[in-house]
Amino acid sequence: MAEILELRCPVCDRVYQLNDIAYTCPACGEVGTLEVLYDYAALKAQLNRDTLRNSQQISMWRYRDLLPVAPDSAVPPLRVGFTPLYDTPRLAQMLGVRQAWVKDDGANPTGSLKDRASALVVARALEQGIEVVSTASTGNAAAALAGVAASVGMKVILCVPAAAPEAKIAQLLVYGATVLLVEESYDVAFDLCTQMCLSEGWYCRNTGMNPFTVEGKKTVSFEIAEQLGWKVPDVVLVSVGDGNIIAGVYKGFYDLYQLGWIDQMPRLIGVQAEGSAALYHAWKHDRRAEDMQPIDAQTVADSISAGLPRDRAKALRAVRQTQGAFVTVSDRDIIGAIPALARLTGVFAEPASAAVFAGAQAAVQSGLIQRDDTVLLLGTGNGLKDVRRAQESVAGGLRVAPTLDAVRQALHL
């Protein structure tokens, strides 16, 4: 177990001990999503990355020594993490870069990267004997929590916008979660969930608010580094809504850099939908996270729709401290990216995940990515999460009579 040294607020730099606080910085409020920090000098003396070669654990728990879970504590049995990383030469050629990869986290048990955060939050809940865990979500975080909690028999209560994709809502119900369909936006559902957790004493998994969500998501960066022989890409593209995933990607690379396991931090490029681009505008106009105001977020990519990103302070820092950037892409380009990415790489992505493909194109066109760069696209969710949008992205098949002549005619043979 990585012993927690302190919890630090990214806004005011106040430091707290683990037992002093449960969620966000009392001085900064909800913008002060806390960061878990470790004694890196002690970890560096104790751990060696080469020992991972002998690990029999093919999941995120192979990095247990770098996670805040005791060695003898139970962890959820679902295999979360160690998802495929694909070398994609045709994608590299199309983008005009030296090399490109896709990390497919849609291969996780419930179909999204958010399984990582839920696995760690549930592990922490098991350690503390917590019986009820709750979260607000547009679908993926809720599915992740529902699935992971079901694997250990833990009760889950979910607050989900009623407008979430039907397939995502069905997934929650299949896992047996209690689902509250909130007749408002994700941001309203988030605040409602927070209030209920504080009132009823439930453990709140809400993105960013719970500092351990980042600790789970950071494991994707550990895997990227290990799968690439500890030589990280020049650029990693991440789709961004609440900002928690890009914060986790940054934290993972940061931990590895502090340990001396990698020799550079990749430039992080956050991809936002044009209709949900609060972080892009804050970055472009050099605004502080605490000065950001809510917007009316509208996008087909529900997983990255956020009026006021909850982990905005750490998301902005992730981009600024790596000399990265934010880019925006239209809903039309997001929908078009679903079949384009699938045909180049074989990876079927939901809209929020496919957005990184459109973002990579935009970053190349604007000069944020150069021809000599190595580039990784982080796939965050499986395309089966939102089949309706996938159907919108393609034309129908060829109807034919069941004869050879009809087939030949249809294929112009």
C-alpha cells in the first residue's frame, strides 16, 4: 500500500490529513477537489518497476503498491484495467505523425474507463465497512459503480439525468442498482446526490468530489507507460467533461515521474465538445478554476457534458503544467469520428470516446501536434453505450434478394 502523506487542495495548497476530511477543501468549497499525495522518496526506495514483469495480477491491482488500499484488504473481483493498447499505423499515417496508439478502456467490465474509479472507491468502502455508496452520472460512472458494487453485494443508489441514453439506464437496472431518474441536468443531479449523501451518511463517489476517483483513474497512465516499455508518448489526447479523467491521467504520469520510472511527462490535450467547452474557454482566456461560471452544456456526447466541470482545478493544471492544450470539436465531427476511428483501428467508441479522434485531427491542423510526435488516443467508452448515435453515423446496408445475381448486382461485380 502507498501510505498517504497528505491531501492537498490544488486551489489554495492547504494540506489535510486523511482522517481530517472526507471530500473537498473546506476553505475552497467544491472547486477544491483534493489530491492524494504520497511519500515518493520512500516509495522510490522500496519499489522497482522491473518487478512488475513477474506480477500475476493482470488488472489495475498489479499497481497496488501505488494505490491507497491496504495489502490485506479485499478488492472487487471484477477484472478492471490492463486494457488493450493498440499500435495503429494507419491512424498515424492519416494524422501525419510518427506513431499513434489507441488505449481501449471500453474493454473494461462495464464498458468504460470509469470502472477504475469505482473499483478503488468500492475497495475503500469495503475497508471502512460502508454499506451504501452513491453517485451522480450521465451513465458511465453510474454503470461502473453499479457493476463493481454488484460484484461484492454492496447497495448502490444512483442519480442519473432522465435524458441519459436508454442503453446506459438499462445497464444500471440490470445490475440491480436503485436508479433515480432526475428530471434535470447532470449538474443538478450531482448536487442532489451530494446533498443526499451528506444527509443520509452514504459514501459519495461523485466525480472529483471523492479524491479517490482520480487515484483509480490514474492507473490507466501506469498501464500506458508499462505497455510502451516505460517510454511515454509525446502527446496523450483525452476527452474532457468534468475533468476527472484528465486529472487522473496527469496524476498517474506524475506519480511515475516522481518515482523516476518515466523520464518525461507527456503533453496532455483535452478534447471538449463545442457545446460543453467550459474548460477550453477557461484555458484559452487564462482564467482560474475558481472564477469559472456555469454554462448551458449541450452535446450529443453525454459523457462529456458538464455545465461547470467538477474537477476543473486539476484539469486546468494537468494541461497547463504539461504544456498541453484544450481543443473543441463539433457534434457533427464527433458523430463522424465513430465510424472513422472504427475503420482505422477496429475500436468501436461511444461519442465521448470518439471525440479524441476528431480532437487529434483538430490538434494536427492547428499545429498543437507535430509530424515528429508520438501520439496516444485514450478511448474511454465502448460504442455499445450509445448505439443510437452510432446508427446516426452510418448509412444502412445493401438490401438484396437471396440470389447470386442480386448480390453481384448490388456489389457491381
